[in-house]
Amino acid sequence: MTASHPVIRKMTTTFKLCAMASAIVSAGLISSQALAATPAGTLVIGKAADPQTLDPAITIDNNDWTVTYPAYQRLIRYKVVGGKGTTQVEGDLASGWTSSADGLTWEFKLKKGQKFDDGSAVTADAVKYSFERMLKAGQGPSEAFPSDMKVDVSSPDTVKFTLTKPYSPFLYTLANNGASIVNPAVVEKQGTAYLAKATAGSGPFRLVSWQKGQSLILEPNPYYAGTKPSLKQVVVKIIGDASSRRLQLENGDLDVAEDLPEDQLASISKKPGVTVAAFPSLRVTYLYLNNKKGPMSDVNMRRAISYATDYSGIIKGVLKGNAKQMRGAIPEGMWGFDPKAMQYSLNLAKAKQLIDGSTGKGATLNFVYSSKDPNWEPIAISTQATLGALGVKVKLENLANATMRERVGKGDYDIAIGNWSPDFADPYMFMNYWFDSEKEGLPGNRSYYNNPTVDKLVRQAASLTDQKERTKLYQQAQKIVINEAGYVYLFQKNYQVGLRANVKGFAFNPMLESVFNIDTMVKR
Amino acid sequence: MAFLRMIKKRLLGLLLVVLGVSFITFAISHLIPGDPARLIAGDKASEEIVQNIREQLGLNQPLYIQYGTYLKGLATGDLGTSIRTTRPVLEDLKAFFPATLELSLVALLFASALGIPLGVISAVYKDKPIDQVVRTLAVTGISTPAFWLGLGVIVVFYGKLGLLPGGGRIDEGLTPPAAMTGFYLIDTLLQGDKAAFVSALKHILLPAFTLGFVHLGVVARQIRSAMLEQLQEDYIRTAKANGTSKWGVILHHALPNALIPSVTVIGLALGDLLYGAVLTETVFAWPGMGAYVVNSIQALDFPAVMGFAVVVSFAYVIVNLIVDMLYMLIDPRISEVS
């Protein structure tokens, strides 16, 4: 009865049509080409976030450098030795350079035949223009350079830098992303804001498209004067979720995947066709101890915290072994590193003895951190546990990252935690930033460490040009700051990245995290 | 006339909503501790550089001047410049908003197209096994976290079966359609690019299902309860007494009346979908406003956050206006009362 009713008949027909339509759509989807591996000659890199801005005079974010670094050249670049990136430098646009004995004048000669991606020549004028533009912008990248530095064109292929006071890291700063040489004609024609969304350099690649939040495509610069890259295209895919990046790498839709979940790296590396490469980095994690006020102003209390830290437990338990304990402030891999420097280790008896002899006995300390780095909380908990066993109560304060920075900037904390990575390959980035009393606060000396002897040593080291002499001074200063436990020197973490097995030639440079040498990488 | 009066009134309200939203977002953005200039300059930058950036961005001006400048721009359709991306906020939102809207609309279509029939069936077969199944499905939908469901369907349909893509809006090898509407499904059809359309369709299925699943439950439950209420009414008994068939009564008499309150639920759901797409977008690498706004909040990029709030609240008010207009069409009594 019911089945013969017109409404029911109509519904039945509708359902049939729907079923047919869905069958056709499903068949179409299923029979369409399998979700294939990335095409030969195309390298697909999966990243967690879209670049913010591509302007080398503005960006200080390594995430942006994935695109900007291969799109521009600089006067100097980091050497690759035996397939490995180093912190030593060589000429990139520059064929050679000279410096005056006092280190105040530097002259660079440009290589012949260097061209921007529109075919125009890279001249000394372009170098002057780029540096003056960056300094005038006065944003983050300009921090690495003396603000009163003068740039002059000596000849069409020679550029001269004049400094007002000696600044020994100068040569190394020229390999920084902020020292990229931009095409003045493009900036003048398109306006300075153009470089936020496009590239105009002389590097091996150039940006050809940017689908915001989705992908960026780079292709070789046809006018690049160096060796032609073997890759025909590089796609940077933005995939916010780490598990999705993992799946796409395993399925072959990505050739390279960054920021994979640490606890999953071991299982990812067991998947066929996937490797997880680990490289020692210069990114360090350390505890700031407020030297200026409260219980931490007592050196014995700071030493006690250094002895009450479970370094190996943190490295094994929290970082799954993917880190190495620091030996003072200068990390291994940076010149100036002292392999014989004193290293603290967990020694609760000694810590107890030091606490008993300090003004901090029975104190309650606050430990401020944020969720920016997932490792910070377990480290804070570990510190709380070991100090708690010694009768020192630690109150954990998990703050919004901006609030935490503000607290550190004001010196409103007892213990805090942070990461640090150098902007140029010079121990200045650690010793002068961390310990010079003139850099107190968020920009560098976050422990508010103040020792006139150390000030003198690090300032002298920054004014000399002789690397051996500088190393000696820095190591001398380092002995003092280790003994005085200015910070708790925790660990330098490995940089880990997932790669398909057919991707070869990745030369990680500890100065350039998130930058891939796509000009020499190959896909087999 | 009543119709026009209502539209006029609502548009005036829209102006007040936008003003209110911009003021509240501005106030909250400036109450949050942290300095956007410091975030741009980087931790290592000297105070001199940070101060320079403050001046460049006008952050050194008194707050009322900053807000006044913002409102002046807003009146001319200028949402300011993003602190983080250094691009005009409007340009950024133009790139991201259509993706979010397309995903939300397809999710809503999915939720309504399945939720309405399921709600009807559930009400008609109240307390029967099929009703139990639908109710369980509805509760599951409402209580399943989107990121969990998203990962689950990716693992199954992309990871294990390889049937559908794991993320993005279109295959890498294909050129995205020229932006006409900003909706890939429509733009690819308008340009007659079949391959791109199929790819866009494949890419939207899983995120739309994930996003729509929660609202599927809401819609099904709403329709069920409205239908149960309607089926008890006297006019239903009269219709039955007149000899109208069971399904005729259900579809022609009860359902249209049950749809009236459901239109509100569906309209509000679109607002929720626009705001709530963040997690789904993250899991599916969907290039919508979600990731943009989250990154902007973290970077204290208040022009971008304010731009987002203004655009979404604008869309929300417009959707509600459309809902009210639909009310009048569905139920002429409302128009008469107005």
C-alpha cells in the first residue's frame, strides 16, 4: 500500500538518483590518479607556517628564510666542507675582500657576471642600496650591524664599508639573511612593500607564486651565475598540523617535512622510504637565574641550582637523547668552544651543601615559562622536583609567551627558561649578548649578570680582529661565568628533519635552520 | 514595506555591531601584555630599534588617536596594515576569507542535507531502532572533537585507502583558478576546468565532513524535536482525517512548520562554522582564516585580529538578516506581525 503512494515513489526515485550520483562521484574519485609521489625534479617541502614577510630588511624569522635565503645572494656565504655546512665563510657575490689593520674599513670586490633574476647586473651600487635600505628600515635585521656604518661605492664592482669603532663579528654578519642584496630597479619601480610578497634577488631560485596559507613555488633563476640547480621546481607546502605533515611524508606527497612531533620521530624513521636526519645545532636551551635580586643574587644559590639540575635525565627523558649538554655558554660547533670547560652535573649532596651556606636557604622561588616550547614545562617540573627534595620550594608559573618575555625584560622572576640561536657565526652572539652588563634585559643579558672583569674581557674580544686572541679572551671570560653560574647551561638540541630516501645532498648549516640548500640538493 | 523597514533597521544595527566589535577588539588587544614592536624586532633587538618600529607603526601614539585612525580607515574600507605580514589586512583577508567561507558553506550543506532527513526519520520512527541510531549519531557528532575526527578521516581515507587527499585546496600540479568568487568549486566550473574542479571537490570532502559533522548532530536533533512537536498538533490530526497519506502529512504539513525554528539553528551554525573552522583548517592544511588569525593573535597583530573580527561579525549579521528574511518567506504571519 505505502510503497505505491506517489510521495513514496517520488522519494524512492530520488534516493535511487542520489545513490547513482554518489556511485558516479565515488567511482570518479577512486578511479582518478592515485595520490602520486611528488614529480621528479620537483622538491616538495612541508612546513608548519606560512612566511610572514619576504623582505630581507624586515624578517628575522628562519621560517621566512626558507624562501628568501635561496632567492638572494650576499657578499659572503657559509662554506660547505665534505657535504656538511660550517660556520666558516667564503665569498658569494664577493670574489675577495681586504680590511684595514684596525678593522674599521672593509673593501669587497664583486665577482664578474653576477645577475639578478631580471637579467640586470649586480653592481656595487646595488650592494650600497641594499645595506642603506636595511639600515634605514631600522628593523630586526639591522641589529646585527653598526647603525653608523657607512657604505660607499669605490668602483662599479668594489664596495667599501667604514665602521666608527672596531666590530670583529662584522665579516660574519654579512652572511646573515639581512645582508641580502636586492635589485634596486625592482624596488624603485614596484615600491618597497613589494618585497614583502615577492623576491628580487640574484640567488639560484626565485619565487614564482605564493598561494597564501597554501603553498609557495620557487623555480631556478635563469640568470644565476653559479652552478645550475638540478631541481626544476621547489614547492613549499604549508601544513599546520604535525600529524598531517607526517602522513604526507610517509605517503610520498612531501619530500621534506619540518617540525615533526619529537615523540614520533623514532617510528617515522622506521617507515619505508623515509629517513629522519639529525644534525647538531647551535640552538641552545638554558635557564636564566636572576643575578640582580632575590635569592639568585647569591652565587652559591646559583651554583646549587646548577648542581641540582638533572641534565642527563632531561636529555634522555624529555628530548629522547636528541641533545647534548652544554659546556659553558659557547656551544660545540661554534668557534671559540672550549672542550675542556667545566661542566656541571647532577650532585644533590653538593647542591644541598651550597644551599645551606647561602642566603636562599628555605626560600620559595618562582620559575616562569610558557608553552611556546613543549619541552619547557617538563624541564621546569624536573627543576621543581630536584630543588623540592633539597627544601627549596619552586612555584611554577606557566604564562602566555608575551607575558613571560615582559617579566624577563623587567627582571621580574627568579628562574626562567629560554632558547637562543646565533644570528651570525661568532661567539659574540653568546658571550657579549649574554654577559655584557650593557645588554641587560631581554635583548641578551637576561640573567642580569654583572661582572666588570667579564665586561672588559668580552668587550676587548669584540674589538680585536685576531681570531686566536679573541678565542683566548672569550674562553677566559667563560671560565668566570661558568664558575659564577650566571645561567644554567642546559643543552644544545639536534635539528631533525624528515626526508624521503631519494632526497640527497642536504647540507644542514647550524646558522641557517629551516634553510635548505636547494641549489645543490638532488632527487633521485 | 515591513520587509524594507526590517532591512533598514538591521543595516543600522550592523553599523553599531561593527563599531562595537572594533572597539572591544581594540581594547582587548591593548590590554594583553606584550609589545608587538618587540615581537617584530626580535628578542635580541636593542630598545632603539624597538622604539623605531613603534614609531613606524604609530604605536607610540595615544590609544584614542590610534583607534580614531583605525575608524577613519574603516570608514573608507581600509582595515589597516598587518603588523606581522606588513601587507594590507584587507589583502590578506581577501586571500583567506573565501576559503573559509567555501568550506563553511559546504559543511553547512552537508550538515543540512543529511541532518534534516535524519531528523525527520528519527521523529517519525520515535523510539524505534532507527531513532536510536540517529540519536546516537547526533550525540556522537556533537561530542566528537573536530581535530580528532579530522585526523581519523585523514588516516583512513588518505593514509590507508589513498582515496582522498590529505590536505590543501587543490593538487599541487594544477593551477588554482583565477579568483572570480574565490570559491574553487565555483571558479573551476566557471572556467570549465574539469580536472581542477574534481581536484577541488576531492580536497573539500574530508574537511567539510569533519566540520559539518558536529552541526549534523545539532540539525538532526533540532529537526527531530520540532517535528515531534508538530506531529502532536491538531492540524496534523485534521490532515490525517482528511485522508492525506502518512508521508504527505509529514513532508507537506509537519516539515515546513518544523523548519522555521531550524532555520535559526542553521543560520547560527554558519556563524559558528566561520569561527570554528580553525582546528579543521589546521588539520587539513586548509588555507583559510583560521591559521592566519591564530598566528596574528600570537604575534599581537591587532589590525589583523580586528580585521578578522569585523569581517566575521559583518558576515554573521548578514547571515542573520538573511535568516530573518527567510522567516518572512516561510511564515507569512511574521511579515504580517511586523
